[in-house]
Amino acid sequence: MKRSLGTDFTDRLSASADARKLLLERAAQAKSAADSPAAVERRVAREAISLARDARLTERKAIRAATEARQAAERAAALAAETAAREAALIAEKEARETEYTERMERQANLEAEQQTARDARYAARKARKQKGR
């Protein structure tokens, strides 16, 4: 609908006053509806739900933090055990290498002693043959 072009100032003033009056009535109705016992009860119920939701959220956060702390402790223990096992393996490997080296050196020394004994026996035999032949 189009407004009529011939509205004068008093019509506009009265329309403005009517609109303002209507807004004030609506505000008064909204205020009385907000102050009603049913609205107060709904607000209290919403607050209780909100508090319960916050409590559940806090509980979940605490459980999550405890789980993460337990998992971190388990990872640290596993890492420590793995490190200790690795160090023990390195020590055992080092001892095995040292034992093998010692055995190899003993075999080498025995072999050299046998070779020296055989060489000495050959020299002695050669010397005995030379002396026998004279």
C-alpha cells in the first residue's frame, strides 16, 4: 500500500506517538512475561542444565588430562626400558667382541708358538743332520 502524499505534520506526530505507545506496551508485556513464575522456572532450569553441562565438560577434561598423563608416563617408562635394553645389548655385544678378540689373540699366540716350535724342530733336525754328516 502506498502512503498518501497528503499527510500533514499532526498525522505524522500521532502515528509516531502510536508507534511509541505500541513499543512501550510490548516492552511491558515482555517484562511481565519475563518476571512470570514460569519464565523464572525455565531460566532456573536452563541454568541448572548449563551448570551440569559445565560439570560434565570439566570432568571430561580431567579424565582426558589423567589419561594423557598416564600415557605419557607409560611412554616414558617404555622409552626408559628400551634405552636400558639397548644399552645392555651394546654392553653384551662389546663383551662378546672383547671375548672373541681375546680368544683370537690366544689362538694366534698358540699358532705362533706351534709354528715357532715346528721351525725350531726343523732347524734342530737340520743342524743334527749337518753334525751327523761331519
